[in-house]
Amino acid sequence: MKFYLIGAGVIARSHADAILKLPNGADIEVKVADPNPHALNEFVKLHPKATPFSDAKVMLAEEAKQNDIVVIGTPPFTHFELSRLALESGRHVLCEKPLVMKREEGEILLEIANRKNLLLGCCSDRFLGLQKTEEIKRLLQSDAVGEVYKVTFVYRGQRSRPGVEYQPESKWFLDRSKSGGGIVMDWGPYDFAVLNDIFKPSAVEVSAAWVSKPETEVDPVDTVYDIEGHVGAMLKYHLDGKAIWVQYERASCTHGEAYHHVEIEGTRGALQWSPYFESDKVIYTRDKAGEVVTEEKEIVHEGNIGFMDNPVYYFYKKVKGEASPALTNEQTIFNFSCVQSLYDYVETGTVQRIEAGVTKTNQVV
């Protein structure tokens, strides 16, 4: 097995660190391509065993071996062509999120992957498999909360815009033609990965959605800035003959209150937790003799594989034929379709329905 990294920036260095944590990772051959000589030199300083290339085509021109993996860590507008190049070379592909810029590109990649019997994965599975979320899944399966009827998934940051407050040197975040979009494309892939992993819906409907671009006195004026910073939606999750409503909201910029609230409400109880960094608590609220009682558990992630390592670790296991929460092929396209459908609703005003196992989204009149 060889790893071929396309892009030598910050995220590629993180993936290279993750490779070292794999079984016999220190002996896995790593190659890296980037047209930027400075980025390439900085990468090799940290990972001197890696073989550098200035051209991804040249790097992938050698004969592919079974289980070779290409990891793409470049800006989103390059994902489609680089993923297609890598798949056509006969290698499995793990791409950073968002997988592509539009659904049609994902469908083309899926067709190539399936035709060549290859895996097409996305790093939006970075926060899957965490012990605290697995506990949420266990409690749901135990019927601890009864019949689920509502989910709240809200993350509101007042000033956390990529390209402005975060990683300000990367202005491509602000240009929709390069990033695909704003907060929806940035964090939506993670959010839908978590929601779809927990509930495994047969279909998802976007029943309403809105986007906005809050203004600040430090908005950049020397670059294209046409992406949203605040989004909200009402989603209808279909599963096993019933439906649950999901109240969804994300903001990288808002003048309103900053807070996060993730909660699953059922007829006999509720579960609250953070799927991400904020807390390791799982809070279970239920009734006891007519009184509200709350139980809290602190579930800290154990082991040396962290959430930044997960995409490479999960994909490696999937390629090896081992059990893994890696998002690949049809599931990858389904999750991306959920993300894009928020934009589709805003543009058309029409309810969007995404069927699991079906790459095309239906508009519901």
C-alpha cells in the first residue's frame, strides 16, 4: 500500500501525521504533489521520507498497486478533476470536504469508482465513531427516549469565518466559485455526516431553508466575497415508516447570540451532547414520578487516534476490508446531496427530497 497526497498544505501534513499512526505506518511509502515549492519544501521538512512531486499527474503516472490510496487536500474547486484523475489511475480516493462543488460532479466520480471497483471517500467522517456519539446511538437503540419526534442541531458563531477571522490568508474560502459556498459547504458536510450516521434515513427532505450574509466593519473588500455566513433549515428525516423533524442552523457570522445546542427529543426522554469539540458530556433527561431528572456522563475519547486522524484511519480500514465508519461511494454522494439541497431550496423555493441510494434529488411540488 502507498499513500499519494495531492496538496502539501496544513491539512496534508495532518493526513501525513495520521498515516504514521496506522499499523506499520512508519513503513508505508508516502508521495506528495504540490505545484507550490514552498509548501512542498515545508512538508518534506516535517516528513523527510516522503517523495515530493511538483505535478500530481507525474506522481500518479506510475503503475497502481492494489490498495493504493490518494488523499486530496486542495481547495474545493480542484476536487473534481483531481479525484477523477486519481480514480482513473486505478487508485482509491479520499477527498477533503466538500467532496465536490456540485452534485453532478459527484455522480460522475461515483460512476468511475463503481466501474473500477474502487472506493471514493470523503473526510466529512472526521467526527464519526467518537465514543460520546456512540453512546447517543446506544441510548437511542435502547429506546431510552421513546419515539423520537424532534432534533435540534444549532451552532452559532459570531465571528468564525474562514478567510476572515480563521485562516485569513486563504481568501478562496470567500469566493463561491472556489469554495462552493460558505458555512453550508464548510461545516454542513460534518453535520449531515453525524445526523445521517445516527438516524440512517431512507430519505431527507429540505422543507424550508434560508441563507444570509451578515456584514461587519472588517469585511474584506480586496477579494471576491460572495458566500453566506448564516443558514437555517427545517429538515424532515424519513426512517422506517415514520418521520422526525430536524431544526438546523449554522452561523460563522451573526450579530445575535453565540451558542450551540444539539438535542434529540423523544416521547420519554431527551439526549443532549456536542458531536464536536465543545464538551464530552452526554446529558440524558427523563421523567421520574412526575419530576424531571437529569443524568450526566463524561465520555472522553480514548486512544491515540484523534478526530483529525479519523478520515485516513477509517478509509485505510475500509480499503483493507475491515469494519469502519468511513463514508464511501453512495453514502458519500447522499450526504453531499443533503448539503447541496439547502442551496437548491433557497434558489428554487421548492421542497427538495434526497433518497438514500439515489444520486439525483427530487423537487417536491
